[in-house]
Amino acid sequence: MATGLPAEHRALVLDTIEDGFHVKKIPTPQAGLGNAVIRVSGAAILSYHREIYNGGRAYDFPKPIVGGLSAIGRVAALGPDSTALKIGQLVYADCVIHSRDNPDDLFLTAIHEGQTEGSKKLSHNVWRNGAFAEYARFPLENCFALDEENLCGKLGYTIPDLLYIAHLLVPYGGLRDIKVEPGETVVVCPATGGYGGATVQVAASMGARVIAMGRNEKELARIKDHLLKGLPNASIETVKITGDEMADAATLRAFGTIDAVLDLSPPFAVKSTHFKSAVRALRRGGRASMMGFAEVPTNPWETISKNLTFKGKLMYERDDILQFLKMLERGLFPRGDNFVDTKTFKLEDWKEALDAGAEHTGIGKFVAFAP
């Protein structure tokens, strides 16, 4: 079913950490059983992509490699076992790849090889390259058809802006994992980064009341302003992190019953007090999703006596993506600038793009390649 693919295409290739990226012409991937080739319209850039590919974060991945994450594009070729996708269809191609015969073998394409022998086998030998390219190959089950007429026509989203899905899905996976319900109160800590800001937007769109914690009061004010512009009926409060565990917990309790906490602490904040403060403020039977690097609170009696639940979560599940897209297609998220301000770059401008990814971050900010 492969049709009209060029022999070669342009891609952003990392041969070694020391040499950095180079735009090269490489053979175009071909469709086969169980996969699709997409013509990339936009490829998502992480706030810490620069640190991954310059060695600042010691992530293990094969080299040489085409960088990447998730992407949006049009189906250019399909394997013979595809029955639903169509050539030319707009799809979201997700970066979380699972083994088909052992889903516990998983990895993030072009980011990390995973923790198991199975995931390393797949990341090195089968799904090595990412989407920083004109064409990319993904498993069929990682390609999600987008209702282009509705999303880009009726709702007015642009294709680069739809790539913000890649950020929003991460906290959605954590919130759904601890079964956050409309009307509940959720503490987001810290809320001032890219994923923290995305959590605020997702939780509010799910109908939850949000308490956003952070040290940067200016950014906390921007979070509140941005959210209420897009969702005027949203319920949001902000709390400045002081570093005093008990005082911050008391500030949180003053807002009333707190049902859930989602933590997205970066590695350098592992010793921060914010997660401990938020957990102390949880009601009996409260839940906490741990998606970052905060230390697990170590008060066994409080955990037992309050029937608290702690759940670790890496990314999200396939069902989460399907449910999230239903929310987006039903118009439950903001639109236009109230949704996201996306900066796009060509592959040749990769240094500026990765720098922008690190700087243009927080709620409603995103960076992408447009090959």
C-alpha cells in the first residue's frame, strides 16, 4: 500500500553527542506490516530536548538517531494490514511505543531506550528514529486519526497548535489514573513549568477545581490569567511555595477539601517540600499521582490513618489518548491564543529551536519543528 514515497528525505540526525545534529538526506522509511509512514507536518519539541541531545541529561538511546518525540502529519504509506487509516489522513503519531507481545516493554521513541531488554531491542532495532524529519514511521496503533474538519475547521485549531496534545496528554494520563472527577479539587505542583501548566489546563477542562503551586508569583498570575481567558468559568487558586512544609500545607487546607495531587517535579527539585505539603493537605481517602521526581513522603502513620493512595505514572495509556481526543473534538478546551502560542522552526534552525523549547515554556506555550 506504499505509494509515491521519495527515495530520500531530510532528517535531523545525531551521530554522536559531541558532534551535535546535522540535517542529512537519508533513505525514506517504508511501510510494512503493522506500521504507517507519515509526512510530518509538525514535530513536538520538549523543554529539555536540548539537555537530552547534548548529554546534559544522561538518557540512554541508540546512536546515530533521528531526534524526535510525537508528531502530527498525513499518512503517506500504509502496511498491508491497515484497515482504518487512509492515505492523506491527518493523524497524531504518539511517541510511547509498547511491545505487541509484552506491553511492559515500552520506551519513548528517540528519547530513551527504556528499562528492559525488550524495550532496548525495539528502540535499537525496530523503532529507532524519531519525527525530526520530513517522513517518519510509527506503529499503526500509535497513529490516531484526527477529525480535521471539526478540529481545524469548526474549532479553528491550526496543525502546529494541535501538537500541544503531546504536552497535555502527559498530565491527562496521571489525572485519569487517579480517577479525578468533575468538581474535585486538585493540587498541581509545581505548576509553573511546561507540564505543570499543561496540568492546570487539562484539570480545569475536566471540570476540576485547580490549586496551582509555584515559586514564581509572576508566572502563577499568568497561569490564572491565561486559564480564565480560555475557560472563564474555571475555578483556580494559586499558592506560592515558601519552602516551609507545614505553613504551605496550612495554606492549602484553607481552601477546603483537597481530593488529589499531581506532582511533576523536575530532577533538580527532588528535595523540594511542595509535594510533602500538598500530601499533608489531602483529605482522608485522597490520591496522589507521582509523575515527577519528588521524594515519596515518609510519614507512614499519616498515609495509613488517612487511607492515602500514591500511584506512580509514566506518561499515559492508549485509551487515555482516545478519550482525550474526544474531549478536544467536543470543544472542551480553549481555542486560539487562549489554547497555545506555538513557535515553529525549520530543521536547519535546530539550535534556535531547542533553545526556544527551553525558554518558551509554561501554560499555553509550545515549540515545534515544521519540516
